[in-house]
Amino acid sequence: MKYFAVFLPMKNEEKSQQYRAQHLDFLNQKRQEGKIFANGRFADEAGGLVIYRAGSLEEVEQIAKQDPYVIQGARGFDIHEWEMVSDAVLPY
């Protein structure tokens, strides 16, 4: 499995509020499927980040395009393969 950082930059704040519940339901479903390593919003309200676990860039692109935020035009998306350094997430 590879890790992919998907940035979800804000495009429309009103739509973001309107479709938040659907977006969170979508993320919960993907988390239950084992597809999400981590996710969260940016404190400056510029959007959010989802780190997916998947076999390929194409797989993650298909997943990202199913996100209600993306479908409804509330957020864009930008995907980057992420080479995680495990020491960065482990407590000392």
C-alpha cells in the first residue's frame, strides 16, 4: 500500500458548510474500508487534507472524485504520493 496526501483547497465556503455532513459520512465510510490513514481541516480555513492508503494514484483520484465536497464544487483536490517517515508519527 502507498500513501497519498490529498489537499482539498476551499473553493466555496457556503457549499462547504452545506455539504459538510455528507463529506464526513464519506470519510467515515472510507475509514471503515481502511482507505484513510489520517484527515483534518486546516486551522486557517483554507481547506483540508486527507491521507489515503491505496495501491495507485489512479485509485486515489477515483476516490477523491467521489467526495461530496468535490462533486458539489465546495473543494478542489490536489494529490501527491507521500513517503511517510514513521518516526514522525510515533510518540517519543
